[in-house]
Amino acid sequence: MPQVTRSSYRLTFGVLAASTAAFSMLQSLVSPVLPVVQRDLHTSAGTVTWVLTAWLLAASVATPLLGRIGDMIGKDRTLLVALAAIAAGCLLAALAPNIAVLIVARVIQGLGGALFPLSFGIIRDEFPPGRVVSAVGAMSAVIALGGGAGIVLAGPVVAALNCAGCSGSRSASSPSRACWPGAWSRRPRSARRAG
């Protein structure tokens, strides 16, 4: 196993933290703007709630499946698939002309739910044993901060972009797309594989 320096741990953690922060912000950014999305896309309250429900269902299914796939074929590759799904879903959501396309976009974004367990697994595999606990704790804090920031930033993002139909995707898609190339160039090669 190649020797990894302390700065490479920091770089790995930075890429993982930026990715998980963007995703956690994305999941909380939508709830406060659902009434605006409902109005702008001319839909009912029952239908607009599927924007959130579809994401939750997709994330609930994708998280354990992609987590297991990450254990089998590599967490680094699976992390990139999750980031690609988030970015593609954000792009589709930003361009959504109606509620049906927005719901499909949210399902695609939900596939990125595996980002959290994959990040924790990469930390466990790549960091020295003495640093794993603190890195997992810091990653958990990043996830919580991203979720809180999404709720707070929902209003200003919609007002600044003047785009309620994007459901916050334009702000969260930029970090996701920015992290994707960074994750590819600095993807950790996990030595541990299941089964």
C-alpha cells in the first residue's frame, strides 16, 4: 500500500466534505420553497409534495444498494456515480419545464444518497486508525451544517436567482459539479473490498 501523506488526508477530506455539504444542503433547500414551486409550476399541493417524497424514496433505496456496490467494486467509483447522479439531477431540475420533469430530476438526485455512507467508508479505509473517529465526527458536522445552511439559504437563493422552479438546484449543483472533477483526480483507491 503506498504511503499517503498528511496533506493527502486533508485533500481527501476536503473533497468528501465539499461533496457531502453540497448534497446535504440540496436535500434541505427544497422544503422551504415547495409553495413557490407549486405556484410557479401551476400544480397542486399534493403533487408538489412528490418533489420531496420522490427524493426521499430514491435515496432510501439507493443508499444501501450503492453502499453495497461500493463495497464490492470500489467506493471511489461508486462515489463518482453518486456525484454524477446529483449533478445530472440538478441540471435536469434547473431546466425542468413542469412538475413531472422536476420529480424525475429529484429521483435522479436521490441516487446520490449513497454519498454519505460512501464518504464514511472512504474515511474508514483511507485514514490512519487514530484519525478515523475525528474525521467521521467532522464529516457528521459538515452534513449537519449543510442541512442547516440549506434551510436558511432557500429564500435568498430563490430571490437571487428569481427561479423557484429550479428548487435550489442551481446553487447546489455548482458545488456538486465542482467536486466531481476534484473527486476524480483525487479519488482514494480503497484497498479494502468486501467478499
